[in-house]
Amino acid sequence: MNKTWKHSRRFNSYSEYFKEVFGQRVQKISVDAGFTCPNRDGTLAGGGCTYCNNNAFNPSYCNPAKPVEQQIKEGIEFHKVRYRRSNNYLVYFQPYSNTYAPLDDLRKLYEKALSQDGVIGLVIGTRPDCVDAQKLEYLAQLSQDFYILIEYGVESIYNQTLERINRKHSFEQSAEAIRKSSAFGLKTGAHFIFGLPGESRKMMMESVKVISALPLTTIKFHQLQIVNGTTMANEYKLKPWLFDLFSFEDYIQFIIRYTERLNPEFIIERFAGEVPPKYLGGPGWGLIRNDQINRTIEKEMERQNTWQGKFFAS
């Protein structure tokens, strides 16, 4: 059981990590390069994940009709208004599966992004079944000169849940992809959703042991939100009693208990997700922003005298 905590905050925060690595703030610029997914284009399935509507989180400048370099320039201008201290940027290939193309095509795309002024690296969101040794080797080569992180949408450790939400890959595939990426020396991230139908809160809490054993650099958590325009929104309208959605107060206590058991080396990029109210097809938390969520969590962790990994057992 950990008795001490070496960081200035109660969790291993993304912003603190960047300051340690780069000595200053670094801002991510989302781009949409027009990728799709194998569970969307008919290769494995159609329709995509049942909860997914990328329009709910794409910024206004992030539009696949625009060249990637234009999206990057507009994204930098957009963020300069909010974050005047940012001079360095990571291009975040975010919507859908951003390694789902031949390597030659990926090479041209990534290197075009890296050639833009102020860009010092890439964050590449993808699925575990859309990488192979050649792609990982190429990304490892890029990482010799740039910050490269590959981020996997894992969502759950339970295969029955993954099948139910139409992921069309197993947790074992995710774990293997994460381990292979780490073996190539790549920084590796993962994304998980709490509150997916069919999972009890006990099941969610027990997942921390499995997740903590993965060789991850960063981790993201989202509470399930019902987003309009998705299969899950239709399911919710028909059978809302099948969903055990977190209230804000319940989630704060749940995520603190989870974080206490989480590997303290993992950098927590986010505790929760935001969806604009116009996209919500179910109950939400109002206009609470991520910085407010973080402050609430940290204040409550301080009140409880707890921190990330306090009860972590390796």
C-alpha cells in the first residue's frame, strides 16, 4: 500500500506530465483525416459502435473536407485565443480509426502533419485490430525525433460488453496491441467507458486490476453519455431501465475509489467526458466542464486524504 505521493496534485495529471516532459504547456490539435473503421465500412460490421457520434466532440475547425494542414493551422489559431502560452502542439488524429489505411498513405499523412510549424508530435487514436508490426515499427522510428503516442479505444475489459456495443474486437486483442506497442518503445494510451449496459458497478471497479497491469503511458475515462444520432440513443428510448447512468455525485465517488486502486504510474488525461447539451439523448450533468470536474475530484480527494494508487497492489 502506498503511503506517500510524489506529485504536486492528487493524481498523475496530464498537464503536469507535459510540463515535466516539455517544460511548458503543449496543446493538442484535433484533426479529422477522413478515416473510417472496420466495424463501420462493412469489413467486420456496419453502423459502428452503438454509442458513437463523432460530431458530438469534433471542434468546429475539425472537418475532413479540409486538408489536414488547413485544419492544423485553424486549430492553432483557435487555441491561441484560449491558451496564449502554447507554442508547441500535438496533432491529434481523433475520429474513427487513424491507422486504418496502407502504411504508405499513413506515412504521407503523418509526415505532412509533422512538417507544420509548431507541431512537435502526434497522438493517434485507433483500434487494436488496425495496427500491425510494420505500422508500429514506423511509428517507433518517428518517435526518435517526435513525441508519438498511440491511443487505443478499449472501452471495456468484458467481451460480452464489447460485443453488445458492436466493437467487433475482444479485450484480448486490445491487451495484445498495447503490449506490442509498448514493446516497440511507443508511448501508449487507452480509453475506457464506465456505465456501459450490462456492467454492474462491481464489474467496473474490478476492471482496475486488469487495466493496471497493462503497459500504459496515459489513460482516459468517460462516463457513459447517451448521444443523439446513435443506436444506443434508440435503445435508451425503448428500454431506459437497462441503463444505470451515473449521477455527477455518484461518479465523483466512484472515480475516486477507482483512482485509489489504479496504477500510480499511469497519467490520467481525463476523468470524464463532455457532450454538448444539444447532442444529449439522456440525462446529463448540465454545463459542467472538465476543469470543474477535476477541481471537484481533487477537492474531494483532499478531504478524504487519498490519491491515485493509494491502494494499488502491483
